[in-house]
Amino acid sequence: MWRTGTSYGTAVDLDVIGAWWSLRSLSAIRWLVEHGFDPASPGCEIDVLRSAGAPLTGR
């Protein structure tokens, strides 16, 4: 989906932005697990992905 951004001055692909945020959240989940944190805690990255509508399996 393309939209013309008011502050960007050019068309913005919202799917690309959503994909970038999903990748960022998945990277954060990996970091949290590697450092002993629970990414499934309330308000953590898994909640962020769920609120964005990303499908998560196995839960």
C-alpha cells in the first residue's frame, strides 16, 4: 500500500515500514532471550507484534 506522506514529500510504502518494524521486533526478541529476559512478558516485544497483527504460531 502506497501513501503520499505529508512530511516525507514522496510516496511511502506502508508494507515496507511494517516489515521493517516486524524485523526489528524479531531482532529484539532474540536479544531479550539471549540476555535472559522473557519477551512474552506483558508489554514486551511479543505483545507489540500481536498488536500489529502479526501472526504468531505455537502460543
